[in-house]
Amino acid sequence: MAEENSIHEHEVDVMTEELLIERYGKPSEERTVRERIKREVTSSFECSGDKAKNAVQSVLPVTRWIPKYKIKNQLLGDIAGGITVGIVHLPQGMAYAILASLPAVTGLYVSFFPVLIYAIFGTSRHISIGTFAVISLMVGAVIDKKVPQPICSNVIDTVTSSPTTVSFPTTYSDVMTVDVTGTTGFVTNPSTFSDVTSSEITTKPNVVVPSSCQADYDRRKIEVAVALSLAVGLIHVGMYIFRLGIITLYLSSHLVSGFTCGAAFHVMTSQIPKLFGLNIPRSSGILAIVYTYIDVFKNIASTNVATLILSAICIIFLVIGKEINQRFKKRLPFPFPWEILVVIFSTIASYFGFLNLNYGVTVVGNIPRGIQMTVPQGSDLASVIGDAIPIAVVIFAIAVSLAQMFAVKHVYETDSNQELLAYGLANIFGSFFSCFPAATSLSRSSIWEETGGSSQVTGLISSVVVLIIMLWIGPLFESLPEAALAAIIIVNLKKMLMQFEQLPSLWRVSKLDATVWSVTWLAVVLLGVDLGLAVGVGYSLLTVIFRTQIANGGVVVPVGETGVYRNTKRFNGNEVDSSTILFRFPSPIYYANHQRFKSQLSAALGFEPALEVHRQKKLKLKQDKLKLLVHVNTAYSEEPPATNAETVTPENGAKLATSSDTTSSATSDQHVKQNGHLSRFNTGTGEVTIEGLDGRAPIKYVIIDMSACSFIDNDAVKTFSSIHDDLSKLGIKLLLADCRNYVRKCFQAGNFGLSEKEDSPEGATPTPVFFISVTAALTYARTDDVTSDDPITTDDVDDAETTQM
């Protein structure tokens, strides 16, 4: 019984993959591609009650969470969160609409219509959809590119011969019209409208009288914006249909961080002119930031002092308020929205102080009541579809990352593909109501969570607040200075700008990750948001190749009695038979690194197998020549062979030694022994030795640990086959240990190791190639009775040389 157990244990030690599958593998049903497609299609059209219910809940997540909604526990928090988020929508919506080069009221539309659709189709319970700074910046860049700014002041040039009556916004209800004589349409003092002169007009270049030209210009920008929203929505729906939610896997967290930080610099730069009251056209494209700051410094002397003072006051107030929120975070029930106070106080100051008319402070202007419907045009859709792709990707990447963050924190699941559908339908629906593309805001989502919001009921309540603002309260904010909105935008960028703090930790964990962040940030800042994102994604994907290309393989040895194998450069392991080499390459092996794998394996062996085969051929030819020379000397020499050893140096410098052997002088048999380092033969007159390499013990087995190799390709299979054949001709056996099933199947499909089985004599057992572990392969090498000292034949060497050629 003990003997049987010993035999069984030995079988386990040397078990191969084939034996493991034969004894313990489960039968697998092999199907053709056609059969698989047929089965999937058939399964898709099968219908049952449970399947129909799951399908409806999958497409309409609201049907899943509404029945489980706990009014007593959740409603109060959702109401508080909805009111707070709705109030925050007001300043952010108007500010980010202006950032997108659109009228301020469109930001309120984006804060209302898409939110309703997401509440029905979205899977996250905590993200706030609406305006977002980075997306507004990208939208603004597209609008500025598609809609060149006209010279609206020239409208009045056509009627310079007579006074022109121009209507003011309803904010100044006591001064509805004014006669303007001149060429620009600028006014200064509301008390002297009847006699405004041309010299007075030119002294206040920031006060622009509304005209039909400006209205047409704004209308055209809205047309492009809604077409862009429709295009983004269609892209999201298309991605949902083809289940492309997996695309976010290629946008790592550090790439998104570097991108948003770089985009934040663009957003901040775009608001600098508004803080100083400068009328500078927005730059776009490569080096846009540089050109913007050049224009700012060129026009710094034209700074509007009143606007600058107002900006400074708003920024200081917001910074102090944010600091109070941070310091008393544990005491406050939720972060107080200081932005709404800035909006209210600055609007009051502007309205009663006539900051626009007296000091040239630019204000938001007309905010119409109600809802403005639009119909996207097909020509506009075709022209912006290319620009919509990066916007769609960024919207989805940010949305999914935030949704996953809150889902992990509050222990629930989100569906990235369903999020695509939710955002797609939200933007398509919004495109018919003057909306530009909607996205997720981190600041509003954080307020949502901190105020107790726990479902999309919060979003619905915030929509009610925004609707009230649109229908009744909106016109009250027509006097709101744009500088106050710029201050709100810049202060709210603090978190995104401070993402530089991530660099040290990224560098400590992975230097390549830190370079991805840096390259993405630099590309976005210098090349623009769209091109910078493409560069960042491209470089991020390249780093994956870098990681496999710079992988370092090496010789490993067993460490103590732990059963693990580690690199000899870092660990002192147990002694292994010098005739066996254990090699590990910690990476997939494919077209980009198979040559590196081959060179590092050759370094571990001490020779390159193909070159060594070629060298052995030359060595064989040299032996044949020397044997012929010895025979000739023995047959025709009048003197007997020398009894003392002599050394002869052939042409190639190899050492040739002869010695007399009296015990074997009568023997005429010749014997050649090769071990890859030493060649010798005996003749009747002495022994001849050729030394070409060092004198270390010959290698008989090469075991490659494949545990870290997750996949291979055709180039890798060819490389392994070449190495296997060359080593076989050198009398060395190649064994692969711990191969994944997919990798082993690739080897077998490429006929790896089959040449030896085909060449094996009938009845002989070929050398197994795949072993379940390194220990099994090492045990096989130790107990194998087959010797590796068989000589290489000339035919084998010729074949190897032909293969190389």
C-alpha cells in the first residue's frame, strides 16, 4: 500500500496538462461560430414573464427603485437635497452657459430637461446632471469655430444720417428707448439719453446696445448647440446599442484627472478677461491659452476698474465661504451654497447702482420667461458630428467614474451601458428645448449626497426649483454682472486645479501612471481640450505596451521549503541541478516583446540556440577534417606517433591536443562526444580534443514558467517553436510549466512541440511539453531516464541553418 501511495505521489509531481485534462477535465461542447450565433439569437427572442420583467427594469431603472422607495426614511433628505441642488443650479447654469458662448438662460434649460430624463433611465442615485465647466468649455470651442462673431455694431452705420431708436432690456423699465446718433451704438449716462454725442459713445466700449444682429447671432449659436446636443445623444445611444460602455476602461482615473485638470486651466483662462472687464475674442486650438494671456497683457491698460473691484470682492467672499464650509464641515448639515449669495448681492448692486450704464460693467442681459423650443437642423448635425465624439466620450467617462464612486460608497450597483442610454436620451430630449450637452457635476453631486439625497427624487425636486426660476424668477437676474459668474466659475475650479497633489502618490506607485497624468495635462493645456484628450489616450495605451516591452525575465530557483520560485538576483534559493535552467518572463508574450523574451532566455542559457546549432555544425566539420588528418599522418608517417601530448592550433584558434593511449592503441573505433562546450574523439594514435566554449556542465532541460503569461500571439508561437526545435537539436528539452488554458490552446493550434512527436521512433514515448506546475516539470527533469548527450547529426544542423536562412 505504501508503495502504491508513493507511485501515486510521483505521478502527481510530474503530472502534465494532458494527463490532468484526461483524468479530471470536464467535457466541453465545441460549437462553430454559426452555432453560437444561432444560439444567441434564439436565446434573445425567447420570452417569459421573468425575462420580460428584467428587460423592462433594465431599460427603465425607475421601475426597479420606485416600488422600494421608503418615503419615511428618504423623502425628507431628498427634498432638502433637491432644493439645495436646485438653488446651486441657478448660478452654475448661467455661468457655464456663458462659458459655452451661449445666452445664460440656456444653462437653466440644461439644468431642467435632461434631469427629468435621467431620473427615469439613469442607474445612479447620487449624481447631478446638468451643466459642467469642462463640457461647457468644449461646447464653446465648437460654437466659436462654427459661428464666427459678426460685427454687430456696424448695424447702426447704415442709418447715420438720422437718429436711431434702440430698445433696452426690460431691467431698466424707466428708460425703455434712447436716440443714438453715431456709429457704434454705445451709451454712457441714462440721464442724458437725448443728447448722447459720438465722443461720449466711444468712452464706454463695454456697454453694447442690443440689436437684431446680436439676436440673430445668439440664435445661430443656439442652433449649433442643440445640434451638438443631438449628436452627442445619438453617439451615446449608438454606443449603448453596441454595448460600448467598456470604452471607459481605456480612460484610467489618472488620465481623467490629468485631463480635467488641464481643461480647468482652459476654463480659468477663458474667465480672466471677464474678471478684468476686457473685451477679448476667445482663442481656440493649439496654444490658445498662450494667445489668450498675450491678448490680456496687451489690453491690460483697458481694464474696467469697476469690474475688477467687483470680481475681487466676489472671489474673496467665495473663498472665505468655502473655507468656512471646510472648517465647519462636521457641524454644518451640508455645505452652504455661497454662490447664491454672490448672485443675489451682485445683482442687487448692479441693478440699483446702474453698474452697466454708469461704469460699463457687462451684465447677463435678457433672460426670457418660459421655455424655448428648438428643432435641430440636419446640416448642423452633419457639421458637428466629428466634434461631438470627444465631448460624448468625456461626458460618459466623467459620469461613469462619479457613478461608480458613489455606488461603491453607498453599496449599490450601476450599469455603464444603461448610463449610455440615459445620457443619450437626456441629450436628445434636451436638444429640442435649447439645451447644449448635459454632463455630471462633481460639486453638485457632492452637495446632493451631503444634504441627504439618496435617489433621483432629489433630481426631480431640483428640476421643480429650476422650473420656478425659469417661469417667474429668471428675469430678476438680468442685471447680474458676468464678472460675478466668472468669479463663481474660477473659485469652483479649485478642486480640479489642485489635482496636482496626486502626482507624488502616482509617482510612488507607478512612474508610468505619473507620466500619463503629466503628458495628458500638458497636451490639454498646450494643444487644446480635444486634441489633448486624444494625445493622452494614445500615450496611455502606449504605456501598456511599454510595460510589456520592458519586462525583465530571469532565472528562478526554489526558495527554501516555501514551494515558490524567485529570481536568483534577489533571492538565495535551493541548489538546482546545473543541467536544468528555470526561466520566468513576467509578461504576456506577443509581437512587441517576443524578441526581448528570446534574447533574455538566450542570456540565461549562455548562448543563442540558433547560433549554437550553427556553431556546432562548423565544429562538426572541423572534427571531420582533423580526423582525416590524423588518419593520413598515421598511415604514411615513417616515425611512430609521439608518446607525449602535443598541442596543435588550427586556423580558427581552437585548441587541438593529441596524446598517446597505450591501452587503446589497437582500437580503431572512433567515438565523438559533444556537450555544447567540448568536442573530442579517439584514434589509434591518440585522443584529439577541440575546446570552443567554457567547460561548464551541459544543459539538458529548460523549464519556462508561464504563470505570468496571460496571452500569446502568432509571433510568440513561432518564436517558441523555433527555440524548441533548436534546443532539441542541441539535445536540450524545452518544458513549459503552468500555462493558462488559452495559452496552451494557442500553442497546440500552432503545432508547437509536435515535430518531436512526429520524428519520434515508433513505439517511443515523446517528451511531454506542458506541465501543471514548475515543481512538476522540475521533478520530471530529475527523474527522466532519457539522456541529453546524444550527438547532433549533420542533417539536423543543416535543417536549422536552412530555417534561419
